[in-house]
Amino acid sequence: MRRGYYVVYNGKEYFWSINGKNDKILKIKSFNQEDLNNGFTQLIEDITIEDGKKYVYRYDYFVCEKNIKRNEATELFEIVHQAFYKGEQYCVMGGRAGHIALSKDIPFYLPNIELENWRKKMENIGFESHNDWHGPLNYIGSIPLDDPDLQIIEERVDIPI
């Protein structure tokens, strides 16, 4: 399932992100070793610093990257998803191994009896409360992609170059 930011560069589609604070330079990523012949450099790990803390992510698969000027791209776009499960809309958290992770926040303004009904409904369809995510009213579930009650709508949102 495609998700995130994409660029078309030299006729091929790649993932992209802004390189630091300069939005005129795009960092594009590829998972194809042949792109090493096109000026890409293999990544072994990514290091980010947030709030003075250093985070290191080591890749256990092949990935390479290249910086390009934004105007070298022929298309920029984001792929977003809407998910409906058993007729209700959910937030798409991600997916892997034939499943999709969905999230739903229960409306906090409901009277206690209705909140309890929501909780039971979420638990009955296999969703679990995740207090550490958005609070006690957030439920997350993993749904098989071939579930007949699941509908996923992929939307492409074009971004100006």
C-alpha cells in the first residue's frame, strides 16, 4: 500500500522529503540497487536529532538516497488514505503483512452511557484502547486487507513544484 510523499524524477517515482529547512532541495529515496548508478548513495543508517537527543535508525534492507533540486522534479504528490470498516470511517495508521492498522477516537463529549457503548463496540470488533496514544478514548485495531467489511480509498494530492 503506497502512502506518503512521492516525486517523479527522470521518469521514475521515488519517495521524498524536504532536505532540512531548505524546501528547494528534495531528498529522494529508492529501494533499487540500480539507482546507485544514477548518483544515489546507499544508506546504512539515519541519524536524527530531536530536542537534543540523538536517534539512530539502522536499515535492515537496501535503501539509497539522493538530493535533487525541487525544479528537477516533474511531479510532486502525496498519497493519503481513507478507511471505512463496517461502514464507519477510521484513521489509517499504517500496514504490513497483509493487515492495516486503523485508529478511531471516541467523541469525548458523549454522556457516560454512550461512551461505554462506544467502548464495548470497539472491543467487540477487536480494537484495543491505547491510553498512551491519544488518551483513553483512542482505539486501534489491525484488520486483514482482505476483510470484506474493509474499504480503503487511496487519494492522490498534487503538490506544486
